[in-house]
Amino acid sequence: MSKTQGLIAVFTGNGKGKTTSALGLAFRALGHGQKVCVIQFIKGSWKYGEINAAERFSDLLDFHVMGRGFTWKSDDLDKDREAARKAWKFAADVIREDNYSLVILDELTYLPHYKMIEETEILSVLKNKPGHQHVVITGRYASDRLIELADLVTEMKEIKHPFQRGIKAQKGFEF
């Protein structure tokens, strides 16, 4: 017997590749003509290559950068919390409105970790998502409850990173 349903996937851990994996799934869905929504919770105004690519798929891909940058370098945590709350409300509405086959919540795990959003609120929305819709969540610090809820969990483990040798982030590879 074959069974299909919308899945919840979590890409977590301190290794690189969480967002990249999620975007790989986005391009797979786009290749099948499915609508995709990407919501980035932390990344701010920095120019990422994926934003440039998203513009080429504007008929099927909606890309929303809603953060203020890296929270651990913040100049105003209250503004970060407000941006996180607005982004989460937007994401919850996107999931409930059911206009996308795939919704990517990039760096969502940081919101409950940094106490910006209650995890119970996030889990409630995920538990009640439309049955056919896939949701992908990325970021470090995925909680045990999120991992238990998810259908697929992959932990990225850093073994070696070029930054350790003084090599800075490079266009087309890291951003």
C-alpha cells in the first residue's frame, strides 16, 4: 500500500547545509510546477544568491526575508523580537491559507531558542497544517518536541569548515 501526505522536515545541527538542503527541496518542487514559499526569520538585508535566483521563479516561488540580521550581533533585541513576531504571524497565516505545496521556515528554530516565540504556538500551527502541505524547518537547536513532531530530521554535523583556516564566506558558496 502506498501512502502520501504532507511531511514536516527539520534540518538542524551546527554544520553547514541546512538552508541549502531546504532550497534543494524548493527547486525540486518548482521543477514539478508546485508553488513554494520561503520565509527567512533571521537573515536580514545581506545580499544572498538565493534571493537573486528566486526572482527568476517569481510565478511559483515567493521569497520573504523578514529578519534583521544575525540576532547574536543585534543592535536592538526588542526590534528583533518584534520582527520575529511579525514573521511568525505571517508564516502561520501562509501555512493556514494553504496556497503552497511547500513552505520553508528558514532559521525558525532560533525563535523559540532565543525566547522570541513560544514553541507551543509553533507546534500547534505545525500539527494543524493542511494534510498535503510539506513544511521544512531549518536552524540549530531543534527541540526534542519539534524533532518528535517531524517526519524527517537530518542533523548537519560540522567536521571541518574553511573558516577555521581563515577563509571567509564566499559568494556563490556560502551566500
